[in-house]
Amino acid sequence: MGATNINPYSVNDDELDSVLLDGHVTRQIGYFYVPIHIKYKFSKQFYINAGIQAGLRNRARDLFINSYYDKNDVQLKYDIRNRIKRLDVGLSGGIGYKFRGTGMNLGLTYYYGLVNIDKWSEQKSKNSTFYLYVDIPIGAGYKEAKQNN
């Protein structure tokens, strides 16, 4: 999760601020998400799913980027874990396709966060993203062959 082209802000160091304030910021937030979905098949191959998704933040940083001598030659990684809430919860849903005979699934899911993740800002910041996924079953063919014997 994250954002790009955020306006730079002060890091409370006059020397760093003078170098960084003309650039831009890329926010990088890492979460471990667990979706809980209900799946509805409307044909043998196609399905939709919907439900909730909860996430636990494990990393949060702002990457300040500016050009001083060369393009993007100044970078500063700034830890913002104390600014970003540890838990995120939202709604998710999507569509998928199950390949015949393989058990593999290909799908697209959209996540819409319900939690304002920024503790400090008065402006609301909520996560939202699209996920493209592939499910590859491991050992499913062995179980089916064993049941048929």
C-alpha cells in the first residue's frame, strides 16, 4: 500500500529540509492481509466473491526523493510507523475464473479500506487497491486420484 507524489513535509532538521522540500515523497506501507470471502459460482468456471479483509501493518516509511546534481540523486527513507495505524479493515470483492481440469484460479479483487490509517493528519487517508491473483493447488490431484482408487 502507499501513495506517490506526496508533497514533502518537514523532518524537523533544517539542513535536510532545505535539500528535500523541493522534491516529492513516495509512501510505502506493508501489510499482511487476511481476506474472509463468500464465493458464488454462476457457472462451472466463473465466480464472484465478496467479504471483509483485515490487515496488520508491518512496515511504514516515506521515501523522500529530490534531484540535486543528477535526476533523483537524493533519497531519504523516513520511518513513519508511529504515524500509521497498525490495523486496517475494509471490504473486498472480485471476480474469478477456474481453469478446467487443473484446479487453478485466476482472479481480480478490489479492496476498499474503511479505516483512516493516518493518526496525525486531519485529512482522511484510506487504503484501496486492486489485486490480480493466481491460485495454484498443491496436492489436490493426489487426493482426487487416491479417492478414485
